[in-house]
Amino acid sequence: MYRIDVNQRLLRPLAVTLLTAVAAHTAVPAALADDGGERTKQRQPELLARDYAARHLSRLATETLLWQACPDEPAAYCVVDDSEKEGHARFIASPAVQRRAVALLAEHDAPAGAYELRVDLLAVEAGGADRLDGLSPAARRGLEARRGELGGGHFTLLDSGFVRTADEAKTTLLADREVYEVYVKLRRGVRGGRIEVRGIQLSASRTTADLTLAVPQPAGVVLTASLDVGLGETTVVGTTRLDEKRDLLLLLTANR
């Protein structure tokens, strides 16, 4: 892996200029190598330059998270160029590394007093056995306590997501190649050890994970609720129809 220490002020302008130019191309040709008398051209991954602006992190914390997104692999090229503006930085890396950077900032760029909210999307179907690998113990307990109310049957975990917020946030979940967006809005503060969720909404996205579908899928709200949940507890937000045989079930777990 090739990294440039951006704290070396004399080298930073040259490094950023070179790698920004590299990022403008879809592929970066490496030096020609002599391989048994034949000259071959190797290609490196695409590099992109992206500016990040954190709302609740210092400049140093933002840069540190961006470095953490860069994997320890020989083919990984990463450059972090700091900014004079607090919480801002330019990051040059491959698209996959950029996605990791976005996820890290979404997890850590949260205001003081934020809570971690986990949302789990499950399918409910009559008969069969549960498939809940990856579901937290708290979510399992909450689900088991409501099994009778949900009509029995078995549960399959489709996807999970996390947000950290003191007011509002959103994340996306995947269910059978369809993308769903979860939006959560909280009332600030904890009352009686419980968080008041002023609104939680599950919407079908216009995008789809099935690359064979050229036509955008219709969007729309499929579930909405207001509720409260205790720290460390899981509550059932609600259910909606997924297909002829299954329902969608949304769980919410709150942690400090």
C-alpha cells in the first residue's frame, strides 16, 4: 500500500496535484515491466477525489477516520489532504475505499448525547424454522416476547442497519433485491429511561439492487409509527406485506 504523509508540508502540494490528476482517469497505467522479454502493462484501480465535511468531528478526527478506511493492501492508494477549515478534508482513494469512508463518518460523526439505534428488517412466514444469524440478543428477546402477537410462524433476518443520532437520521436496508430507506426522528433527551421516537418511517426506494432491472421501481411509504423504547430494549415497529406468503417486520433497538 502506498501512502503519503500529508504532515510533510513541502511534499503535500506535489502529492495532491499528482494524485488528483490520477483520479481524473478511470484507470491508472503502471510502469511497463519486462516479463520474459515481453513488455506488459499493468493497471491499478480507479482513484477518485472526494471532499468530506464532518459536522461534529475535529479536523484531526476526520482525517484519522479517513485513514482507517484505507485497507492494508498492496494495491491500496490513499491520500488525505487536510484543510484549514475545521472538519474538512480531501480524500483520494478507490470507490470501494470511499464507500468505507462514508460508512465510518456516518457512524462517528454524531452530536454529543447521541444514541445508537439498530433497525432490523425481517420476513415473517408461516411454518418452518427461524433464520436469525446476526440478530442481537436484545432483538431476539424482543422478538420472542412478541411472537404470539405476530401470529407465530418463523422469522428470517433480511438486513440490519445502524445510525447514531440525537435528533434524526436515516439508513438503507435490503430485502429481496429491493432497497428500503428507514428514517428516524427523536425527541431530544431521555425521559424515564426511555427514548421517544417521534416518527420512524420505512419507505421503498426508487433504486433497486437488481442490476437487470432497467426501469426504476416505484417509491412509497410502506410503514410509519411513533413509539418509545428503553435503552437496551427492542421494540416491534410494525409489519407490512412483502409478497403473497410473507410479511415484512421492522425492529428497533436503542443503545447509548
